[in-house]
Amino acid sequence: MKICVAQARPIKGDIPANIENHKKLVQLAVFNKADIIIFPELSITGYEPELSKELATDADDTRFDEFQAISDDREITIGIGAPTKDSAGVCITMIIFQPHQSRQTYSKQYLHADEEEFFSSGKSSIGLVGTPKNIAFAICYELSVPAHSENAFKSGAQIYIASVAKTAGGVEKAIKSLSDIANKYSMTVLMSNCVGQCEGSECGGKTSIWNDKGLLVGQLNDVCEGILIMNTDTQEMIGITTE
């Protein structure tokens, strides 16, 4: 399986522009024969908690139809980050498009204290995905909650993908935590982060991949958009920046 994590530069609150940018990175992944591509936290709006209620949508938003069409046509799974409406409020969600399947969601279950004013804890989870089904998802702060990665491991995950929006300081902490998770559970671990502005701060990029021994085997820089792909069968890495 070829697993891809994207490093995107979201435009604050501009869903149409971000969709177009996502499509460019998806096509780059398709060209390189990726089976799955995962984008950063809230990638379709930018990480902007104060705008989340205004921008909140749902998985069936027709603006996302193009992602499903690409998924069906190119046999690629696509995970984008968006704020979604829930009976309790707004959730931080990954909307997942799988070939010829209904759209599904994974919503962030563990919120950072700073997020509780704007978001509700998510209840939706699609479980493991992939062929075979061995991929678990985490959204940003969840990677810092030991129970989250432990539950992923106990459920049979062999691959753990964290979709984040981290500043330069935050991403260094995440890098250490994700390396430890990979080593502790002998899982391949990937992280998709943003570059550019999020919530008035500069995101730190460094989208990364660790092998099942916790060793860093691939990383993008901290300024450019791009994709990072790992072939789980051959361990071959491909890193491409678009700037």
C-alpha cells in the first residue's frame, strides 16, 4: 500500500479556494499511485476556531462531490479536515472519501482545553480503514493522549495517521510523541501538518513518517506545500514539494 500525507497551506475561511488546492495535491498523489491521502486538521477551512460555527458543514456537502468523484475514478481514499455540525455543537472532523462507498467521518474525541469553547467532542468513528483494514486516525491533540494510541493498537492498527495543525514549537513536541508511539507499538506512524497561517500563528510543517521502530524515515520542510508517500511493502519513500 502507498500511503500519502499532505502538507497544505489553507487560506483562512476560503472553502472553495482550499478545495481547489486540495485537488492539486490529490492529483499529485494519484500521479504517484498513492492508495490513500490524508490532509491536516481542518484543512478545508484552515484551523480557525472562531470561524468554526460559521463555516461548519457536513460530509454530504455538495462542494465535496469532486473528492468522491476522484476517489471513485482513481481508486484512492481521501481524508480532508473540516468543522462539521453535530447535535451537541461543532466537531473537528476528518471526512473520508473511499472508492464507491458512502462518505464517512472521524471526529476528534479528545479536545485540548483551548478548543472546548468552540468545539464539541466527536462521537463518530469509522474504525480502521485500508486494505487490509489496519489504519487508525488521530486528530492533533489526540496523539498526546496515551489512551488514544493504545486503543488504536488494541483494535489491530498497524498504521497510525495523525492529522494536525501545529506551530513550530508544537510540531517538535508532536514529532517526539509520534516517534515514541511508533516505537512502543511497532506501528508505522505518519503526520500531516499545515504550513502558513492558522489562528494567527505560523504552522510548522515538517509532515513526517516514522517506521515501526520509531525512526524518522521521511520529512518535508517547514515552509512548502507538498506530499510525502510511503510504500508499506517496500519501505520506499517519496517526498515532493510544490513550491
